[in-house]
Amino acid sequence: MKGFARLKYYISRKMRMAHVYQPLMLRTILENGGVATTTQIAKALLARDISQIEYYKERVKQMVGKVLIKNSIVQKDKDVYIMPDFAELTDEEALELISICDLKLEEFLSKRGDAAWSHRTKSSGYISGSIRFGILKRARSRCELCGISAERKALEVDHILPRNKGGSDDPSNLQALCYSCNAMKRDTDSTDFRGWFDSYSARDESCPFCNVDRELVAENELAT
């Protein structure tokens, strides 16, 4: 068995999936004439990674979107950003503005290099893949504060005692936090959140709310 038959058999019958990676990688290679770079494959994976998309949606809403709205460059209608001046632009003017944007990007990246993405690397030190895997495995791929799954929101390895306060890269000083919880913790807090999520399932025998055996105790606009 070879060629089309072999590939079809593997994809449709033999392939075992723990995630979306195999079919996306194969699809990318097939779409690019049988050859694809690591970068091309990574971009294909990223395009389907909902947790990463959610991360950048928050960046748009909380940062860059606010700046452009404040400067009257764009307007926001629910979840849509609109450029009011666009209707007045010719095709040539729009292309020129795009070229200027590309130039600004190239100038910025040439000056900043990898530091341009430092907001995605919460530590200035390097955490190896094996250590990161161990931390996420210990956390069962969930944020150790809010409990959200890595499938829903990107997780980051956080230094419990921040590095700028003397914290080490030893696994005993690391915890898994989603990007939202990590952003709120910042590098000024040294709270150890390991085990917090598990504590949410704890029940106090003397607590009337932990041991409700009736369908409804009270109800208002805030709680049931």
C-alpha cells in the first residue's frame, strides 16, 4: 500500500487523536504541495487554538482598541470595530496606508526583536519545555486559581515569588495560571495559588450553604 491509499488509510482508519494537531499538520502539508515549514504548521495550529484567540481578543478590547478609540481612529459597535474615514479612501490610499503600517511594524520589530513579545513571557528567564510540562501536568492543565481548562484559555507558568524579588526558576516556585489570573497577579504579588481550586470542592458540615438538602432556600436578582 502506498501513495493515496496509504495516506487515506492512515488518516481515516489508523490515526489516533489526543488533540487536533495531526490532521491540521497533514492538511497544511497537503495544501502546500507536500512540503510545509514548522512556522507554516504552527500558524495553522494557532488559527484553530481558541485559547490563544481569546487571549488576543482581550488584548484588542482592553488595550489597542481603547487607544484607537481614544484617538478617534476607530469606533466600536458591540464587538465590531469600524473606521469611519474608510469610506472616503480610494483603493490606492488604502494600499498606501497598509504599506505604512507594514513599515511601522518592520521598524518596531527591528528595534525590539523578541522583546516585542515579552508580554507573553511573564518571566525574563527561560522555563524549559520539560519543566513547563511538569507544572501543567501537576495542575491537570487547569489554572490553579480559577480552575479554567487550558482548552478554553491559555495557561502560563507563573513565578509564585516573582523573579524581580528573588524568586527562582525551581519548580517549587512555579504554578500554572491562565493569562487573566496571571495578569491580575502581576509581579508584585507572591501568593501561592496551588491547591486553591481543589479547595472549592471542600464542604463544611456546619455550613448551611454547603449542605443544602432542599431544592430552593432563597432567591433574588443576585443569587439562588
